[in-house]
Amino acid sequence: MQEILTVATYLVAWLICKWGIGIESGFITLIVSLGAAVVVYVVIGIKEYEEKKRNRDEE
């Protein structure tokens, strides 16, 4: 699930950069969209880690 959301974030960020904001540079679009995807991946990973840790502490 984490990877699917990361890919979706990459595509949405790329489309926003290209059509929404109108960034012409492919390199800047790539950096921004990859950055957004990595942030989403890390945030979801931290959330899942904290949830697993909380479940272990309750047992």
C-alpha cells in the first residue's frame, strides 16, 4: 500500500508541476515530484512503525 501511494503522489506532483504551476524544466519537475514521493513514503513508514510499536507495548 505504501508503494502505491508513493507512485500516486509522484504522478500527481508531476502533473501539478507541469500543468498546474507550469514549470517548463523537466529536471525541476523531476526533483519536486520525487521529493514529494519520498516525503509521503517516509511519513507512511513512520506512521506504521509507531502503530506497530504501540501494539507491542499494549501486549
